[in-house]
Amino acid sequence: MKSHLGDLRGRPCVLIGAGGHARVVADLAIALGAEIIGVCDPGLAGEGLEKWQGLDVLGDDDYLLSVSPMKVFLLNGVGKMPGSSLRADLYRRFDEAGFTFPPLIHPAAWVSQGASVSNGAQVMAGAVIQTGAFLGCNSIVNTRSSVDHDSHIGAHAHIAPGVTVCGDVSIGDHAFVGAGTTIIQGLCVSEKAFVKAGSLLTKDWI
């Protein structure tokens, strides 16, 4: 399923998180025509703030317990960091509660009609996703990264800015591929792997 204007215009959105990644996600959603009614973040709520980046602060994550999952979309603004499960934990918690995280594809990205983009996946500006590629739920393909034909990006994985994933590559769930990395065709990167920025992978990364 690929994001388009109708997906986000179907109901208002709530942003989760208030860091740098959340700012990028908010910009992306607005570019797709979203109405963001506010942000949920424990830090902002704890400080008693009413506004963040022009958005209403709705409360911490528990605010969503009072909201019908059928009335809002959720936008996961929590970034993926090596060794941290927070982004994945939030996605699973609210997905299991019945909320929808629509896939987000930046208007300045190019995604083949033959690619598959799962719910919650985020494709940032300048990214290229070629035919046969698969992006798992809640994954991130960040700014100016490319995923070539028939490659598989696992659930909750993060492809950092400027990464080149060649064809027929398999990247496991929860993996983190650092900025500027190149992964040669046909390789496998294991689940929860951490690939350092600027790496050149010429063999499987276990």
C-alpha cells in the first residue's frame, strides 16, 4: 500500500514524539495534505507546554486512550536509534489498540508502482525505491537513500540518510544501517544488526 493524498485527508492525524525526526515527519505529512491536530509527548506534557512547533500539545501517550482509533491516524515521530526499541514499542502498542499508522511517502521521493510499502513506513525526500522492493511496517528510508530492485527492508528497520541498498538485499527487522553505507547486491543483514555509518558491505552482516 502506498501513501497518497486521499489517505491522509480521510481523517485528522496525531503526531507522537517531539524530537528532530518528529519535525521531519510533521513536514512530510503536511506536504501530503494532512491535518495534524496535535502532538503527544511525555516530555512536553511534563513541562506543561501547550504548544510545540505550532501544534497543540495534547498530553502524553496515554492521551490516546481516550481517542477512538477510527477517528485519527497516528504519525510516528520517534526516530530509530541503535539499540533502542522505543519507536517499535510505540508502534506495536497503538497498532494493537486498533490505530492506523498510514505509510508516508514524500512528494520528492520516487517509489515504483511495483514496490510494496507497509503501514507506518516512512520514505523521506529524495529517496528512491525500485520495483519489487518491500518496506516493512514502521521502517524508515531516510533522506536521499535508495533501495534497489527486489530488496527487502524489515519491520522497524532504519535506513539512514544517503544509504545505497543494491538489488536483492535482505535487511532484517529492527536493523539500523548508518548514513552513507553501501550494501552490495544479494547480501543479507541480520535482524537487529547495527551497520556503522560509511560502511561498505561486500559480505553478509550477521
